[in-house]
Amino acid sequence: MIRVLRTSLFLILVLAINFGYGQNTSAAYLDSLLAIATRSKSDSNSVIALTHLQRYYFERGFYDSTLKYAKMALPITEMLKDKKRQARIQYNLGMTYTNLAKYDSAKKYLDATQTFWPIIHDTVLHVSSYNALAILSNYQSDYPQAIKYLLESAAIIDMSKTKAIQQIKPQVYSTISSNLIAEKQYEKGIEYSNKALRLRDYPSEPRYRVILHLDVFDAYLQMNEAGLAKAHLDSAILFNQPLNNMVISNLVSRNEGVYYNYIKDYSQALTSYLNSYQLSEALQYDNLKSQVAGNIASIYLILHNYEEARKYALEANTLAKRYKQFDVVSNSYASLKQIAIADNDYKAAVNYAELNKTYADSATNVATQKETLSLESKYQNQKKENEIAVLTITNTQHELSVVKRNRLLIGGGILSGAALLILGLLFKNSRQRQLLGEREQTIQKEQIKFLERQQQVVSLQSMINGQETERTRIAKDLHDGLGGLFSTVKMYFSSLQHDMPELKGQELFKKSYALVDSASVEIRRIAHSMMPEVLMRLGLVNALKDLCDNISAGKLIKVSLEVHGIQNRFNSNTEIMLYRIIQELLNNIMKHANATEVIIQFIKEEERLSVVVEDNGQGFNTQQFDESKSAGLETVKSRVSYLNGKLSIDSEKGIGTTIMMDFLINE
Amino acid sequence: MNSITTILVIDDHPLVADGIKTMLKESEDLKILGVCKTAKESLSFLMEQTPDIILLDISLPDMDGLQLCEAIRKNNKESKIIGLTSTNEAGIITGLLHRGGNGYLLKNMEREDLIEAIATVIAGKIYLSKAANERVLEQFHRLGSTETNPVLTRREKEILKLLADGLNGPEIAEKLFLSPLTVETHRKNLLRKFNAHSVQLLLKTARDNNLL
């Protein structure tokens, strides 16, 4: 999976240039460009021609030509003192080197681009270069550094409202999305991709659409949401069709292969992978070709076509070694081992098994180093992350609280990470120790997460449980004890009145009688609001019906209840909790919403329970609701999280508020 | 009434039983056969005797009163069961009637209420105290006003319309500025509400019911 992700990032790189390049691709056009570019006299026209040529080849992935023309153009811009073009060409060189996985050179050119900023005031280029640096960091798995660069981009975008700048926004979102997906925050990653897709007038270039859809596809697949993943893959295929761009087609084919492999349609997967393989060959993308060859080998292995499997595994092996793709090498040895076993060549199998393990270790080692680096940077960039949360990570209160929690977790991670770093320094670079350290670090992180979660859940549970037990007890005491007493007193009065009709004329008797009656009614009311009998005896659905009827009976507000798919009762804690949630939300609506209609909806499908509470009231701003009004909502949120549910609010001024909650419930 | 009407009181609260006895002591045609404090006690009592009236509290220490009502009805079709409780929640009232109860009375009743209740159920009719009657009517009112079509939320209406326009989940998400997961939840909910297994069937049902 990680390899798929890498590939998507790779292509985002390729596309990260956005300087209005026309799609004129005819041979005559290229010839005329060449003619202008190679004239003896160098002027700004030759720079323009060279820049176009360079972009033409860049887009198609012919990086040698890209470098050649860019490097021809660079000295001319210097000579002409055309700082603006010089900066852009350096940027393009940076991008090209990034794609060639030559990170040092890439960094050199991108940093050089940055130095031009005070002179040329090319904001678009400035943002783009930060974004490119973010992608570069991302490609090297240094996500915190990537986030730092993204923060810079976001800050500039925020300050400048020009259309050109706003048009770069999707690129930044898209890179944020890739970062989030790389950090396994799939849902948030998807959200950012969607944000990019949704921006008006964007993506003006359909290429971006394809990439964004593929990103979302990748995230959904990692979340095992094959259906949703497929929908995005289909969109990507659709948008790709008219493009006629080999680079993107290659990527689409590769992802198609991944999808069909996932759904175990191996013949389709093979077709897609082979397609991608041919495109990689045509584009001379050897580092991509190695990965696809590895994929093809494993598919042939599944199909028991050992001859083809061997051929592709060997090719993947050779190429991956050249590009130091240890995971690919390791996997190719795993395939070769399987093939050897099928051939009954156990000696070779043992040999391959050992090689597989060695390279797997190397791959882990690289990952470990990156992880350590990443933790260090995380520490340095904590403040920046804080800012980016405010700046770019969006709106809802809910999301902010998630960020807060994440930061807590990261904080814990940093502490353990810092400790590990010191340990690492003490023990220098022993690989064994590093591996051990990594394992320990993972365990520690897990522990921190686990403890935190447990602590939260336990304290919340005991609080809520205690509360509800107490309420049940008091309600029962009121009903059976005090309620019974008052009822009996009333029965005595009633009998007394029957026996001595003259008492009816006694004012004091009449008053006492009436007071006893109101007292018993009052007790019943209090007991009911503490814990409705119907909830305990007949369950949630009946209790909700009662609740809705009671409120509707007041004639001010009509509450309708929609229940589907609930046949059995849930356990009593769950029922009480859900009932309280609805009670609280209805309370809020009656107090603040000024609504006339409310829909309460419980829909259960297998283990999924979806609860919706919708009103037609005045709505509110989900980001800034006032304290007194949000107290109720906070209680609801804590109850929702008690049930491990998710809550989202969708409120529009003047139209109403919809609160959606999703739970997983095992009866 | 010529003959004597026999009564069993099932209530774990000794005072309440006392109060009932006191209220009925003047009525010579009403006779309390016994008082049981638990469900177990009352079930074994009913093995031996068949009272005309059972005054049943729904809150008992060993069994839920509604369950007990059901249990009694298994072997005893003759006795008239009147719920006698402190709660007037509609769900409990109808719950008791569903389980074979014949009447419902609140504990803070008048003597006349009890007498009337007994007479009414003996005559083969259902008795509901005034307050209980109101609650049940409210529920019937809601049932009567419930449309046969499911009530749709705003988002569901929007999404149903967009589905009818031929958009898929991600496209709808894009259009409505919602996350695809949210749209997926709405879509699943719509299918469930219309008991449809596919979007096609959903759209057909919606069209048939003039919702589109």
C-alpha cells in the first residue's frame, strides 16, 4: 500500500507546475520552438522557447530533455538579468530533480528559488516553491518539515487574495491531503482532497482532478472502503480519458491494478499493471517500472504462471537495487522464493528467503531513520503545527478538539521520542539497537495512546454510570416509596370522605386533600424526568415515542420519530445514554432554536446505528456558539463519545440544524 | 351487581394494599381475596384461585409487572387485570393493554375511580383513568397523523433529488459540501427507510409515492 501512496505523491510532484502552459503539442510547434531556442543570438525569446520546451518534456516525464533545456535557459536569464525567469527555471529544475529522486539537487534549486523572492515579488512562484519543498519533504517521508513548508504557503495565501494566489490553494490542500494520508489520517486527508475538488473554478486543469481522485481512492482503499474507493477511481479514469497524458495514464493504470488486486480480480489487475508497465517503459520511469514489475510478479505468482512471475520478479529486483528501493527488492526475493518452492528447488528457496529477510531489514532500517528524523522535526515544529491547525485546518469545533487530542498524543510521542533520541546517541548507530529502539518506541506510543484512551473512557464511564445509577435509584424511591405513601394518604382521604360526607364542606379538609393530590402528581413528574419507567421496562423506542408525544402535545413544536431496523432492545446503559442524548438535544431545541418541527431518526443496519436530530429553527454558527447554549451540546458530545460514536453538526442560519451521530452497536 | 366480586391485590407496598382495603371496606359486593407482595407469590396464588379482578402494580421486586401480566394471561383468561401504578406514561399503559390487561388506574385515585374501574372491566369493557386516557389518546393522535411515507430530513430530500438526477455519492458530496462518508450514511438511511435494496428501487418507490 505504501508503494501505491508513494506513486501518487510522485505524480503530484510532476503536476505541481501551474504557470499557464498551453496544450499545443504539434511537431511543427516543437520545431519552431527549437529553432527560436537555438538561434545564435540569445535573447528573452530564446528563454521563452526553452522554457516551453522544458515544460513540454517535463509534462511527459522526459527529464533528461527537461534538464537539458532548463540548463540551456538558465545562463541566458542570468546574462539578461531576468530574475523572474531565472527563479522560475530554478524552480522547474528543483521539481525535475525531485522527480528524479535527486533530493539534494532538488533542494538546492528550490532554496535558490526562495532567495529571489524579495527581488521579484512573484507571490505565485513563492507559494509554489514552498509547496514544492513540502512535496519534496513529503517524498522523503519528512512530514513535519512538509507541514512547516505548507504553513508558509498557507500564510502567504492567507495574506494575498489575488485570483492567481487563490488558484494555488488546491495545490496546497492537495499536498496537505497527501501528508495526512501518509500519516494515516485518512478521513482528514480525504476531506482536504475534497476541499480542493470543491473549490470553485477548480481544478481548471483536469490533470489535478485525476490526481486528487486517486489520492482519495488510495485513502478509502486503506480504510477498506472498497465501494467508495471505486467511485473515486472511476472519476479519475473518467477525467483521465480526454487528457492523453502518459504520465497520468500510467498512474491511473497502476491504481486500477491495485484496486483489482484488492478485490481479487487478478486478470483485470494484471491487465492494468501490464499497461502501467508499458507506460513506465515508454516514459523511462525505471523507478516506477521496478515497482510495477514487482506487482506483476506477485499477480503471476497467484495465477501460478511461474515463468512470467520469475521474469518480472528478476527485473523488479535488478531495477530496485539500482534505485535502492529495498522494500521492492525484499518483495521480489519473496516472490522468487515462492517460485523456487513451486519448482521444488529448496536450496534456492532458502537462499532467497535469507535475501528477502536481509533486504526487509534494510528497508525497516531506512524507515527507522526516517521515523527518528521525523520525530525530531516534530519536536521542533510543534509550535508551527499549532499555527497550521489554526490557519488551515478548518472550522468545526469538533475538528479542533480532534486536533487538540492529536497534539496531546504527539506530545506523548515526542517525549518518548526524545528519550529514544538520547538513547540513540548513547548507543550510536548499531542497527540492532535501532531496530530494538524502534520496536520499543512503537510499544511506548501504543501504550500512551491506550492509557490515554482508557483513562478517558473509564473516567467518563464511571461518572455517567454513577449518575444514571443514582437517578434510577432516586426515581424508584420516589415512585415506590414516597409516591406510594402519598397515594395511600389520598386513598384514606377518599375513604374518609366516603364515610363522612359532611367533610366535603370542610375547607381545610378539601385543601389538604387537594395538596396531597398535587404532591403525588409532582412526585410522579420528578421521578419520570429522572428515569422514565417506560425506558427501563419497554426500552428506548417506546420511551422515545413517549418523549416525542409529550412534547408534541404542547402544540408548540411537532416532533416526529422515524425508527427503522430496531427490533431488539440495546443494553440498558446504551439505551439510557441514547435517550439522554435525545432529551438534551430536544431541550436545546426548545430553549434556543425557535423551531416548529423536529425529526428524530434512528436507523439501524447491522451494527451501524445512525441517529439524526433535525430542526427547522434559526440555526447557529457552529464555530462560535455562546457558552450558555453550548453547555448542553458539550454534555451530548461527551455522551456520544461514551458510546464511541461520532457527531457532526450541520447548521444553516434561518433553515435549521441537523445533528448526525453514528454509532457501532453490538446487541 | 348481585354476586360478590373477588379481588387480588398484587403490590409490594403494604401501605397501598392497606389503602385499597380501606377504600373497599364499605362495598359489600367487593371482596379482597388476598394480597401478594411478589410475582412468585401471586402466580402460586393464582394456581389455586381465580379472582374476578387483579389489581396489579407494575413495579415489583422480583419481576416486571408487564411481564407478570403476560405470565398470568397464559393460564388465566377469566380474571380482569387492572394496572395500578404511580406512572402515567403512555408506553406503559398501552404496554399493559397489549399484554392482556383490561384497565389502567393511577394510584392517586379516588374511591369512586376504583369502584368505576372494577365495574367497567367486569362489564367486559376497557377502563382507563382520565389521565391515562389522555395519554393514550395523544399516542393515537400521533399514530393517526403519521403518514404512510417515511418523514425525510432536509439532507435526505436533497440527496434523494440528486440521486434522481443521476449523481453518485462523491458527486453529491462535492455538490453539497459534505464529506462522502456523510453522504454515504444519508444514502444508506434512505435505502433503509424505503426498504429498498438499490438506488433504482429507492427512486422508483419515491416516485410512486410522489416524493420526487
